[in-house]
Amino acid sequence: FLRLHANGALVKRFSLRLWSYLAIDFAILAVCFLHIPSLAHRATLPFEVEKNEGKLVIRRSIDANASAVIQGGDIILRWRDQGVAAPEALEFLADLSSIGDTVRITYQREGNIQSVLVRLVPFYPSLRFIIITIFVGVVMWGVGIYVLWNGWRELAGRVLHWILIFFAAVVMLTWGAVLKNGVETIVRPVIFLVSYEIGVPLFFFFTVLYPRKKAGSTAFIAAITFIPATVIFAASTYFYLRALNFSSVEYFNSFQSVYDVFHAALLFYIGGGILNLIHSYITAATSEERQRSKWILWGFIVAAIPFIFLYILPLLFFSTYLIDEEYITIWFLVIPFAFAISFIKYRLFDIEVVINRSIVYSVLTVFIVAAYILTVLLVTSLIGGQAVFEEYLFVVGVTLVVAWLINPLRGKIHRLVDDSL
């Protein structure tokens, strides 16, 4: 009786842990959806700015009417009465404003300092970015739930779950308009920063645990992994919340300095994690373990390469990225896809997972088709402009609905033909 009672208490304790994790996951997802209006209402200056020899130089105009007399080559000095020295500071100040607001910009042209009123325009001209980030984020979040449900008894399973949930949050909670409510001024920034600045070190820690634990003390590895990350997270959260509270460029500049330190550390976390996965692949004891390592290694490398070389490094050295965020974001789909393949073909965390194959293959088919459609729409909008994305999105949506309605009829006809032959 005592053993049964003890086992019952153990199961209950773990069940409470599982449901508490799920509650946090759904709370994060709710914040992500509440953040959508912030993305839709995000404002920006009507021209592109780049940092050149320590100066903010206008690269080109986005909207000639809203830009007034400002033209390429002009040097931005002040936003209203605040001096600005980085493109990120301009983005921060624009996030505190609204689309259509007029802002007095002080600029320098050929040694002459002048000021002019410019009108803020939408940061995202269409729904393209919002649709892609929500789709990618929800897919990653869903795979994280799947991992938790089947692997929560293992430390590696719980860590992988949080990696996927955090990565999903980073994708969906990216910078947007700062709407005056508690979610956007406190909750959203904290969740975003903890997901990003703790989630990346968590990936490195996961590669120490899976598919086999590396040599050394787990507690010591965790300490050297998370103590620096926690210090960076605490500092960046403090400065960013102060910057929001006081609409202060000075506090934001302090935040940006800490954020740059994290981006430098990120290269070591991701690089170290990939090296750990390569080591696991080479030293795998069984063919199955090698295959699991291969899929995880492939997924993270394919997703990390464009993220590091087209986003992080240009942002770190030039305060800009080489291509639009959505083109980087869509590469993150490789991670849940690689895990999904690994989970279907091989055992998950050395536990036999009983799954309905037809459901899994159906979900994978929908996932692949949706990813393919998004890629085609991205390429189309790259050629024809963002308005094309929304135009063709409606057509594709109707086509998919019709195909979904016709598919059962197709299946019945297929079975009828097979029975008659």
C-alpha cells in the first residue's frame, strides 16, 4: 500500500509539472497573439538609414511624399530634441510613435544643418511579415508541445521543449509598436528577452545532454552556461524597461550595448552547440543514435547559417541586416521539420512513442505544402512587391479550401476504382 501510495504521489507530482508547463506554454502563445496588433501598427521613418563612419546617413527614400525634402546622403542628427547615433535608436523612437505621426527631424546636408517635419509610415507595408512569423512561430510552438507531451520525463526532453517554445516566442514577439498597455510595456519585452537571451544558451545546454550526456558535471556546465546569460538578460531587461518607461534614448543606448554583447556571445553558444552535435554524431554508439544526431544537426545548421550570416553579423557590425526579416524567419521551419522526421523514424528519448501514422503524415503534408506556398509567395512578392503577397494569398487560400473539400470525394473514387479492378 505504501509503495502504491508513493507511486501514486510521484505520478501526481509529475502530472502537475506537466500541466504547469502546458499552462505556461499557452500563456506565452496568448501573449504572442496579443502582440499581432503591435506588429500591424508599427511605424517607421519614410526612408532607410545606415550607419556610415559613425553617422546616420540616408540611404534611400521609401515614401517621397512623407520624406518631405530629405534625400539620400543627408545625415540625421536629431529626432525631435533627442540626439540619435544608431539606426536602432530611430527604430525605438518610431516604436513609441504611431503611423501617420509627424516628427521633426534635424539633418545635415553639405555642412548645412536644417530641420523638417516628416510623416511616419507603416513599418510592414503588407501582412506578409505577420503571416509568416505567426505561421512559423505556431509550427515551432506545436512541435514544442509534442516534445513535452512525449518526453517530459527526461531532462533533455524538457530542455528541448523550452528551446522550441522560446524560439517560437522570439519569432512571434519581435519588435513592434509599443501600445500603452501592460502586455506591450512589460510582459512582451520580458518574455521576448528571456526567450532570446536564455533560449540560445539553452540550445547549447541541450547539446550537452542529447543524444548522450557529455562528460563532466551537469550542474557545472549549467552554471557556466546560464550565469553569464542571466546577467546579460537582467541588464538588458532593466535598461530596456527603463527606456520604455522614460522614452529615453540614453537608456536604450545602454540596452543596445548589452544586446550587442549578447549577440557576440550568441555566436559562441550556437557554434559550441553545433560542435557538440558534430561530436555526438561522430561518437554515436548505435546507428539509431547517429541518425537522431544527424537530423538535429542538419536542422540547426540549416536554420543557423542564414540567421548568423545574413542577420546577426550584419546587425552586429553594421546595425542593419542584409535581407528582410521574413526571409530569415522562414528558414526556422527547418528545425521543427527536422525534429518531426526524427520523431517519426526513430524513438524519442529512448521511449517508444505510439503515434497514429496517418495523422502524423497528414500533418507533415499540410506543413510541407504550407511552407512551400509561403516560399512561393515570398519569391513572388520579392519580384512584384509586397502587395502581390496579399493578392495571391487570397487565391491560394480559396484553392486550398476547395482542395480540402474535394479530397474526401477523391478518396472515395480511388477506393471504388481499386475495388472494381
